[in-house]
Amino acid sequence: MTLLDAPAYNARKARLVHNFSIAAIVFVVVVGITAWFWYLQIPWQFWHWSADHRINQFFSAVQSGDLKEAYGLWNNDPNWQQHPQNFEPYGFSEFSKDWGPASDYGVIRSHKIIVARHVGNGVVIGLDVNGGSTPIFLRIDDRTNTIGFSPIELYSGP
């Protein structure tokens, strides 16, 4: 076979090779990004962005001393003062004891989200409050967006 006896151009085969090459490149990039996230142990933190944002709003209100706004965020009801009887099992007085200056944490000056995982129908978030050694675990319900204490404690690492 000489150079002048080359086979005829096959458009279908060329298109197939081109598409396969693009798919392979995309696959390698996706696997690389996934491996990088896994290596850094940041498993898709953006999935919990709205829950993280809600917790940050709640703690901003607590840190500023505005417990009424924080209680509204806790119950996902900014107008809770118009119908406080709806929140009787965990009323504002109990909330103030847990989150006010006389709480176990004292005056809350700082918070940091350590871990967040989707568990059941909500997101469980582990927080370091005031640089403490023991994290606190809160849960945000997916359906109602209310915040509550989590019965589940997540592993936050060494």
C-alpha cells in the first residue's frame, strides 16, 4: 500500500471518535474534581448551603442579642409574637434560658460550622460555639425550615 492508496474518509467513524474523546475528557475532569473533594474531605458542602445560611443568620441574631429575631428564625415565623401560643412546648422563656447570656455557653460571641450532613428529612449541623471543646448539634427540617436540637451527633473528626 502506498500513500496514494489511503482508505476513503469515513465521516461516521470520525464523528464517533470525536464524541468519544470529548466524553473521556469530561469523565476524567469529573472524576478528578470528585477525588479532590474527597481528598480534602469537603463532600459537596454546597448541598447544605441554605441550611448553613439559616444557621448563620440565627447565630448572628443571637450574637447581636436580638433573641426575639432569633426565636423567629428558630420557628421559621417572623411574626411569632402575634401567636405565641402556637409555640408553647418550647416558648420564648425557655428559648431565652437556652440561648441568652445565662445559658450554658454564656454570652455567645462566635460560632463555626464544623460538619453538616443530610440525615433523614433534615440537615444536621455541628457547631463550635465560643471555641468550646464540645460541639452543639442543631437540625434544620427540610419541609418547615425550623431549627431544633438534633438527637443525632455527627462525627466531627479528630
